[in-house]
Amino acid sequence: MKKKIVSMLLALSMVGGLLAGCGGNGNSGTTPATDNNGTNASVESQAQTDTANGDKEVLKFYHAFFHEESEWAPAAVMRDIYQDFADAHADGPVIFEAIPVEDTVALATNEIAGGTFPDVVDLAGNAVPLAAISQQMVIDLKPYIDAEGLQSKVGINYTMNDDNGAIYSVHDQLTTLGLWYNADIYAAANATTPDQWKNYEDMEKAMEALRTYGAAEGIYGYSAGQASTRLFNAYMGQLNADYAANALTEEAINSEEFATVFKTVAAMDQANGSAHSTTNAGDFSGDFSSGKCATWINGVWAASSFADTKFDVQPGLYPGSASLSAPGGGITISSNLSEAQQELALEFLKYMTSDEVQARIFLEVMLIPAILTST
């Protein structure tokens, strides 16, 4: 696991602003992630499974490629990839069932609170919850990766998802992150656009211009919180190449670069407003689409949310023309499976990192596969 401490530190830096905000209007206008997205799907799926499969065991795999093909075509390709695996193992002792949900992290969090963990879940770039690791709810994938010689197949996961010698999650594709911005608001506010940001000072000035322009209408600069960690990592990676490629070290935490980056991002977050911060960047979809949030720091998948917008949406990069490409959390397997279920779950991991599937992710899904970043 990399850099969890960064998100915790940035959250702590907002405490003063959060306490001050309690006396005023605490409603950010964002739509919070619903906690039952995955839970309802799980209950419904279980009922169908019990009827359709009789006494056969079922391995349930939860993923976030729920989008209609008309909204985001790559999601349909990913569902096809999952279905191909299910079909190939249809006659086996365990049925593989891929279940799309809107928020796999919320699903996992809910199950952890109940003392369980989903059979298999794709965390879509989000870190494996610490509670799942500390309670040994998920298995260490490294022994299997080593035994099967999959080091080159899992690519950069092998180093970036290393957690004290264990690997709890493997993402079959890289999460590439930049931002989306409302070009109409930027123009009206006379704010410089992301392609003009040579450094974070330029971004700060643009956010100030956006806040000044939109103060009366409740328009704010950017989606903070989870996105703040992304800004931090991008900035820190620019100043310290070792930070971008390796696990967080005590030396990095005590460095001048770390202090500079932390102070810069924390100050930006506080100026942006504590009400405009969340641990899930997807929560800002409503505010961005309605013109309240001028800059939505998110990935390419967010494009599916723009169909009905009435303004000019433009993609952008972080200051200095930087973006983030990292695996983050992906396929994560419960430790509470039968031997047959675990065998199929590991076979699924091998399938998703195979040359054939990785080629489809690159050519059809048009995302960066893990295999192109092998160590």
C-alpha cells in the first residue's frame, strides 16, 4: 500500500475548517455515495443464484463497469471479458458471477462493517481498506503470483502494491487521472485554464479567480478530498522521482519537498472550503454537471456523466502538464472462501493479467494495461 498517510494528513489539515463550517451551511450540494449500491445487488443476485445454480457454489465478483454501452462503451467490453471467463468455467464446480455495482468501495466497506468481505471485488484504483487487511479478511496474492511466475504479468502492481512483503490487490489496468473543467465558468471568471498551469501557484490563482467569480452563486473551484491526495502525489512525484516509483519512506516524509507539497495542497483545500471535500471523487458528479464545481479531478470514466451538460466540458492535466498513472487497488480476494472458490478466484486473477485480456484492455477498452508496466 502506498501513501495512505498522505490522505490522512490532508484530512487532518481540514479539521479546523470543518469545525468552523459546522456553524454555517454545511451542505456542499454534492451527492454522497449511496451505501446500498452494492448491497442491494448482492441480495438480489444471491436470490437468483440460489434458484439457478442449485447446490453449486458461486463465486461472486463485484466490479464498477455498470455503465450502459451508450454512456461508456468500454464498460460493455469489460463485462464481455468477465462473461467470457464465466462461460469458460460454466461446467466447473463453482459458478462465476460478475455483478456490476456503482460503488465497489462502499460495498466492501459495508461488508467489512458486518464482519465479512466480498468474494472478489475490483476496487477500481482505490486502496484496500486497512480494516480488511488488519482483520485478515483478504488473502495475500504474492505467493500465487510468485508460484505461477506472474511477476511480469501483474507489472507495476508487484512493486507499487507491495505492503510489507504482501500483495493484497492487483489491478489489471492503470488508473490514469487528470481533471475535467467547465470552460464556460473559467472564461467568465477570467481564470487561466489547466493547459496554462506551469506550476501549482498558477492553479492556486485560477482557483481564487473562480471562487471570486462564483461566490454569490455557490460556485467553487475544485473537488477536494480524494482528489487532494491525487494532487499531492502528482506534485510530489514531480519534485521527487523516487517518491513516484517507490513506497512511502520516513526519509520522504521528513523531506523539504514533502513539507512544501503538503502545505501547498492543504492551503488550497482550506481556501476551497471544507464543505467541498469527500473521500470519493465520484460524489462531485452532480455538482460538476450542475455547474457548481468548476473543476472535477477525476479519470477518463467520468466522461459518461457529461451527456446532458449545457456547458463546454474540457479535459485537463495537473499543473506542469502532469497526470497520474498507477494501478491502485484492483482484484481483491476474500480469505473466507472454500478451496474451490479460491482456486477459481486465483484463476480469474491469472486470466485478467493474461496477454489476451491485457491486449483487449489496451485495444478495445483503450486503457493502459498492467502488462505494459512490467518490472
